[in-house]
Amino acid sequence: MSHETIESLLEEERRFPPTAAFAAQATVRDPAIYEQGEDIEAFWESHAKSFTWFSAWSKVLDWQPPFAKWFVGGTTNITVNCLDRHVEGDKADKTAFIWEGEPGDERIITYADLLRDVCRCANGLRALGVRKGDRVTIYMGMIPELAVAMLACARIGAAHSIVFGGFSPDALKERINDSDSRVVITADGAWRRAGVVPLKANVDAALAETPRVKTCVVVERVGRAKAGVEMVEGRDIWWHELVADQPETCDPEHMDSEDLLFILYTSGTTGKPKGIAHTTGGYMVGAAMTHKWVFDVKDDDIYWCTADIGWVTGHSYIVYGPLANGSTGVMYEGGPDYPDKDRFWDIVERRKVTIFYTAPTAIRAFMGWGDEFVTKHDLASLRLLGSVGEPINPEAWMWYHEIIGGGRCPIVDTWWQTETGSIMVSALPGLTTNKPGSASRALPGIHVDVVDEEGQSVPLGSGGFLVIKKPWPSMLRTIYGDDERYKDVYWSKFDGLYFAGDGCKRDSEGYLWLLGRVDDIMLVSGHNISTMEVESALVDHPDVAESAVVGRTHEIKGQAITAFVTMRAGTENTDEKRTEIRKHVATKLGPLGRPEEVYFAPQLPKTRSGKIMRRLLRDIAEGRDLGDVTTLADPSVVDSLRAQYQRHHT
Ligand code: ATP
Ligand code: MG
């Protein structure tokens, strides 16, 4: 990127204020909350007081940039806040999770059930020798035992490191060794589109090169015969045998507010994953409060976050935030298109889901599949929708709003990262007038800015780098075992500002529009152009379902925009269509935004969390060898795109 700020080409005039009915019942109704959040210490302290602590803190914040400590000296256990206080209160019989397996089996788990299961697992882990301060790697599908295992670790003060169940043995091995885990918890397999993901076999392969691992605990999910599991004598133990005779209560470890709660490796869109370290007290307060404000959760809501617990969204908004708030959550094991492409809407209808939180990658897939899978279901129970993971293109936002939300549900577009621990930028659904494609503004108590290359605030109406100006409770404390890398990645670009790595525009009213990763920004004829805006203009074409653009070297312009587009079902991929699509973008954005070339891509390369990996498309467009592909969901996608690209260029 040059020293210039990012130019903005996209104009979005549509406005959606909350309905009077929604605003009247919203948890956050008073805009004064933003002013209260100016004094971060007083603000976050007042919220921390609503949690159960064994002993109070002596200092709210100890800030030795870039190292923060929150609620210094306070002790607590997050599982007491997520479980015991509800069971001891009036929620013992309230449903914590409505779990649905891919084959259609279900489990209804109350808060009392969950506390009991967590305690038995925690006692089992203690019996295996796991102690406060240890790390445990968890590699599972979306089954209740995944939540139980992480909470059991937290109960006894061991940090969990969850590795998404779609990762390869190699990626798993690297994460086990980096976190120095001695125990791995897994399942025999996981259901995925009626097939079995061989989790235990993957663990076996990984454990060939993890000398420190002494024990592997295995949940029986798909059945030993189906999964073809081989238990290694002296190392492997079945979960049900481990917990069978364990007591149903377990004293929670007294955790210092700054004790490590978990390590989570980032999804790896840009390269080598980083072990993000989160601690106890601040993370708890940040995850729970943001869940309450942003999702407006009430006691009778049925809340469904479709993320996998293996990502930070699942940590904060399936497990810790919702449980701390005593809410009822849906948890689903399988794919969105099994047995058919309406599985999600079938679940929403049957379970009467009221709050639904998903990712743009899923929304664009649903759009591409066609409205009929949605409209055959009654989605009247929905009252609030959320989005996370990538910028949401205005057209995808509109589709989400109209087709899923029936035009009545506010949408919270939530910007945050593994590193931030909880949502940083989002609408408050009872207060904010939505603009499709804008995440709106920083939450109360969170202070962000958009700056230029020198770290100076850019004027309203301009683009630049998104930064966070003040520490916040759920911020990462470091990169596990690597303070230098922590300083270097997040704190070295601008003095005293947290560098998020994302481009952002602030419009004339102060709304924030995320423009994608700064590494992806294109420099065309001296203008910095955001991938997000060109992609939004492409998706605005009625036949285009999804798109990714990259800048490739161009003799005259410096860079030229190359677009890869996935068309909606039933369209023809002709040269006329390419021309039409290029014209469409030029009409929306002006000639500067027009792609030099358009390639039809049946699929785009994505991480296992569904994010587009533009750096690989750049490698293709530049004719280079592909960079690190270990976090890619489906390597065959890039191979076929590259073949197509080369055919056109030879
Ligand atoms: P890595 O850091 O290893 O490259 P990653 O950034 O994809 O991986 P995550 O922490 O899961 O890992 O993702 C955070 C990033 O996702 C943000 O920095 C941003 O680029 C993008 N993102 C998340 N939510 C939004 C949103 N609502 N709008 C725009 N971008 C978003
Ligand atoms: Mg990142």
C-alpha cells in the first residue's frame, strides 16, 4: 500500500433504522452507554462487578504497553460464572444447549446437566494428572462433549487449545507441539455430509511426532467400527470410561484474572498461524457483555450461532458468552446442505430460533443455492440476525435482511478477530440505523480509529487502517510463547496503537466500512482500491453469487484488477457475460474499479473457516508458485483455477 489512504468508490444510500417495536424492548436503549464507555476503567469495572469473583481486584487495569492486565489480583473461575451461578439460581432446569446431530439425533442439555458433565470430565482430567497451568489440545466435531471438554479444562485451570476438526494431522501436530500439550481430547470421528471425518486416525498420525503427549481421550461419536479406531494401549482412553465413576461435583480452581484461559490459533488466512493467548477475567467480561448487548439476548430467546467451536466465534459466542448470560443456544453438528440445502432453515423453523448468527460465506452460498430452500420454511420466529468473518457485501446484506429476516430483523455486522476476543465494532440493534455493508461503530468501551500511514486519524469520508486506541478487557495478552512476535505483529506499525491489519473507511457520519485486509488492497494507477468494494459491485450483478478480486502486476497501471467470480445456479458463463459484468462494475464504481479480466470460478479458495484466500489468487494471477496452502479447505480448487487461468494466458 502507498502512503495514500484507501479510496472509496462505493456509495450506499439505503438506511434501516430499528423498528419501534424492536427498539422498545432492546436491552441497550440508552445511547448514553457510549459516553459511559469513554472512561474505560470505570465502565468495564462496573460490568465486571456483575460476575461472581472469589476475591476482588485491587486495580482495574495495569497497562504497560503493549502488555495489559485487567482486574488485577481478582480471582474467579469462568465455569462458576457460566454454570454454577445459574444452577444455584433459578436456571438449573433451563436448557443450555439444544444439540442436533447431523443424522438427526438430538440432546437437550440443561444447565444442571452441563455442570454435572463438566465436573465429571474435570475430575477425569485431574485423575489423568492434568493440573492448573497445563495445556490440553482438543480436536473434535461439534458435539456437546466439545463444550464439556473446554469447560472442564477451565474448571481445573488447564488452558485449552482447540484445533478445528477439519485441520490436517500436520496442522494438528504443529499446534500440539507449539502449545506443549500433554493431553489430547478427540472423538472417533465426526459426521460430515453423511461421511465420517476420521478424527482419531488424524490424531494418531499427528501423535507420531508429538513426543510430549502422554494421553489421548476419545469420545465415541460415530461408532468404533465405522471410524475404524485403534486404541493405543497405555496412551488412549475412552471418554465414557474416563468419566464413568467420577464424582458429579468438582471444586473449581481459583484462577487469577490474568491466568491463561485458552490458546487459539488464528485461522491462517495470511500465513503461519499465531497462538493467540487469552486470559480469564477480562475475556469473561468482554465475551459476556458484548453477547448481551449485541445480540439483545433475553431469557426466552433461542440463540443460534452457526460457527464451529474450533473458531473464536464459537469460543466466545457459542460457549462462554451465551453460557455466562444463561441463555439457550442451538448447537448443530453437520453441514448446511445435508440432507438438503435447507437444513439450517429447517432447524430455525423446528427449534423456533429467534437470534441467528452466521458468516458471509454461508450467506453467499445460500444466495447461490436459490431462495426456494429458504422460503419453504416458516422463519417467523427470527427477530435478530448477525454476521461475522468477512465484510458483508451490501447485496448479501439485503438478501439476508429480506429473505432470511423477512425485512423485519435488525442485522448486526460484527467486526472482530481471534485477537480481540470479543466483538469490537457492531451495531447495537435497538439503537443503530443500519447501512448495508457497514459494521457501524465501535461498541461502548471500545475505542477505534482509522489512521493513515503516519498513524494520524483520517478525516471523515476517507479510508485507512483500522486501529484500536485503548486496551480492552478481552484483548489478547500475547502470542503464546512469543512476546516479540506479539509486539512486532500488532504494535510495531503505529506507536501505541493496536494494528488490526484491516483497511477501513469512515463515512461522513462516522460509520465504519471494513474494506478487507490491508495486504489485499490493490494499487491501480496510483489509487488504493479495496477488494471489498469491487467484490461488492460484482456481487451486485444479478448473476454473480460470489467473487474475489486481486491486483496483478500491470506495466502501465502498476496493478490491474483480476476478478474471479462464482455465478449463481443456472447462469451461462459466456464472453458476453464477462463483458457485461465488467461494465456493471464500471457503472457502479467508475472506470477505476473495472476489472481488467473476469474469470469464472466454480469455487473460490477458502480457509477452513470459509474466508477467501486472496493471496493464493494473487499467486495464480502472477503465475507464481503457491504460498502456504496448509490452511486451505480444498486444495483442488486452486489447482483447477490455475489451470483455467493458464489456458487463457498461453
Ligand atoms: P490470520 O490472522 O491467521 O490471517 P484470520 O485473520 O482470518 O487469520 P480470524 O481472527 O478468524 O483469523 O479473523 C479475523 C479477520 O476476519 C479480521 O481481521 C477481518 O479481516 C475479518 N473479519 C471478521 N469479521 C468481519 C466483519 N464483520 N467485517 C469485515 N471483516 C471481518
Ligand atoms: Mg487475522
